[in-house]
Amino acid sequence: MLLSETAASIKNMEIRGAGRIARAAVEALADYAKNLNISDPETFKSEMQKAAGILIATRPTAVSLPNAVKSVMRALDSFGSVEEGRAAVLARAAEFIEHSEHAIERIAEIGARHISDGDVLMTHCNSEAALGCILEAHRQGKDIEVYATEVRPRGQGLLTIKTLNDAGIRTNYIVDSAVRYFINDVDLVFVGADAIAANGAVVNKIGTAQIALAAHEARTNVIVAAETYKFAPRTILGELIEIEERDPAEVLPREVAEKLPFVRVRNPAFDVTPADYIDLIVTEQGAIPPELAFTVIRDYLGWKIEDLR
Ligand code: RUB
């Protein structure tokens, strides 16, 4: 796939979910480097920077995307010939993809430990990491049942219930607004993340914060499954994570909206759940309380204070 095609697929959500977006962007970047027919190292670097910028701009909230792209681009911090730079980009890209795939497996193993035989779980949206934990618990022979939300307006819940059904897991499919109605039947909420701030706040699909609030009220634990590259370094400086607001037509068809001139349709794709409503974040490096989010940025993302200027 061409870089522009990958960028378009991420934007229109044919490629979606923070982990998949990151891997697709890294693959596109590697492919671009492979085919870039340039002999001057500086031009090679600036063309690569342009490509990285195009990929990063596709979706603003999933921090996995800039984290992944930047980790590959660090290969060009210093290099000699174009061939050297190209090889370094390809090596870093392969390393990221391998790390990412391994991270999902590791999170599944760690997350499944927190699921007990007989548990009823709730999940929202379609998170590879959260589903990995649920599937692993089932694979280990734990008898579990899941409540999965519909996820308006894009209906990612449909992907989730297909996966759960294929695995033979008893699943209840509910509309987003039925969460509080069922929360007392639930032992544990498992969700993924698009971004995690230094203060432990989690950005995930719109509706996650409401679920966490209902869970908090019902004294139901909320576990977030997220790879370390979803932690957002710049939030250390108080920078806020941008919440993507998508096309209103995803919520209400344009021809209906046109007849309602006083109505403005709002379509934020994500929301922020404060750390107070999260019990545990499961990463590939281990499970941490949200209050320790900063240590992940410091110890595992390789960021230095100088990088934050
Ligand atoms: C997807 C979403 C997912 C996270 C984590 O939103 O909010 O919960 O990205 O997913 P969208 P994963 O459908 O708008 O991309 O664990 O697969 O990275």
C-alpha cells in the first residue's frame, strides 16, 4: 500500500484501533523508505520527515501513532549514506512491529491474571489489548461472560461481539446508554486506550468515561489494557491530548441535519477518564496503578527531559 493510501485508510478508519494504527503507519514509513529513490542524505531525511508528518496528522488522539513514527524516525538522528539511513529505518520499523505484537501477547497474559473464573466483564469499543486479556482468560478455561457496548456512531462493538462469539464466549450486546442499567451485573470493566497522560488519565473511545463513572459508583473495578507506547510524554508539561472531533454525518445523515438549521451535531471520538476512576493499567512491562503512569514515560519510552523542550 502506498503511504498516501495508508494515510487515507487511517483517516477514514478502515485501519483503526490505536495499536493497529501505529503498526500500519510504521509499515508505511518503512515501505516509503525502501522505495525512496534519492541519493542525497539530507533530501532523504527531509522527504522521510514529510512522510512522517503526513502519517501523524491522520488521527490526532492516538498517541501510539506519533510515538511509533518518532521512534522509527530517531533512526535518522545521525546517519551517513542514504543506504545506511534506509537500513536503519527498516530495522527500527521491524523492531517496533515485533515489539508491538509481543506487547499484546504479554498484556493478555498479565491482564488474564486479573480475571477470575465466573467473572462477568464489560468492554467498550474494540480494543485489541483489552480483548486479548478476555480471550486469554477464556483460553485458560475460565468461565466468563461479557457485556459489549454498541459504540455509537461507528459501531465498533460489532467487531468485538464477532470476536467474542467466534471464541465461544457468552456475550451480551447492549446499547451504550444501557451501561448503568447493567453495571451491577458486572465484576470488572476492561477497556483499551488511545492515550494515557502522565497523571494517569486515560483517553479512550467516547463513552469510556461514563462507563468508568458508573463502575465507580457501583464499586466495580476498571482495568485499562495498553501498550507503553500509548503513554503521552508531552503531558508531563501539562500539554493536553487533542480529542478528535469527526464528521457530524457519522451521527446524523447530512440530509436530515440540513433540515435542522438550529441543531449543531457534535461528534467527539474520544473522552478522558480521570485516574480516580481507574484501578489498574496493564502494560507489557507489568500492571501499574494509574498514579505510576509517569514512571512508564520515564523508564520505558526513552524520553529525556531535553526531548520535551
Ligand atoms: C478505538 C479505541 C480503542 C483504542 C485501543 O477507537 O478507542 O479502544 O484505540 O485499541 P477507533 P487497541 O475505533 O476510533 O480507532 O487496544 O486495539 O489499540
